[in-house]
Amino acid sequence: MIRYQPTAQPIAKHAAKSCSDALVAKMAEEMREMAFAGENVSAETLKSRGWTEDTIKRLSGPATERARRLSVRRVA
């Protein structure tokens, strides 16, 4: 008879990002691309890029904050 002892599963140091975090990051990046290209960033332009109305309503606030935070450069 073969006996084995299972190894302990490693514990993740960082929690996995949720799906909504990934969507916020993607929307923020698209907002930044649009802004730097001189396009107006609005619900209509996001819709034209494939975002649904419900997703825009849910994620536009956090995505806007993230896009602004990433766009600001601090020079020492």
C-alpha cells in the first residue's frame, strides 16, 4: 500500500484582484487614452468604445478617480 501526505497549500500574500477592479483599471486606461488623444471623455464616447450603460454607471466614478490619479505626475 502506498501512503502519501499532501503538502500544505501556500497562502497567497496578496488577495487576488476582483473582476470589478480589473474593469475599473481597463476603463481608466481607456479614459486616459481618450483624454491624451484630445477626445471628449463622456458616457457616449465610452459607449462607442464598447462599454455598456450599466457598466459605465457602476464603474465610471472609481475609473475617473484612478485615471486622474495616474495622470498626475509629481516632480521633486
